[in-house]
Amino acid sequence: MSNEPQPKYLKPSQAAAHCSVSSRMINHWIRKGVRIEGRLIKLRAVAFGDRFRVTMEDLEFFRDECTRAKLGEPEWPPPETDSEVERRFRRENEELQRMLAEW
């Protein structure tokens, strides 16, 4: 891996390279998720129009949740409430808007 700092928000192609999968698979995990042991797990992402961005934390959380599901462990942390998801989405979307405006 290069010494260049990783951007906070990764394009699906960048996330795919990190996970050794295709960007199509990243988009599938975002839109439809993956079902493991009866549990639906989706990759969290921030939407900008019809484009998605993910963070390294999102990728790590997704990986950890998939591992927990395979091992039969409960979700952690407990699922967010709709209002928590909305607040996080709004905050991350505002940050992404600022970044894009600077770009």
C-alpha cells in the first residue's frame, strides 16, 4: 500500500480494491446487502445523488458484522433507530457536500 493518506470517503472502486472484490459487489452490498444465517447485513454508505461513498470504518463494521453473523453472535452495536440513522446520514452528507464544494 502506498504512503499516501486514505481519503475519508472512498468511491466504490477504491473500497473494492481494499476488499479485493469488484465495485459492482460493493454497490450490491450497499443497495441489497448480504444475507448470512438469516440476517441481512448492508454496507453503510453516504449517498450523493446516485453515487455512494463509504468510509474505512463502514468497511470494517460490515466485515465485523458478517463475521459475527457467521459465528452466530448478536449484532453489535444494537441496530440504530431511524432517528439515529437520519442524524448520522444528515451529518455525513453535509460533510460530503462541503468536501465536494471544496473540490
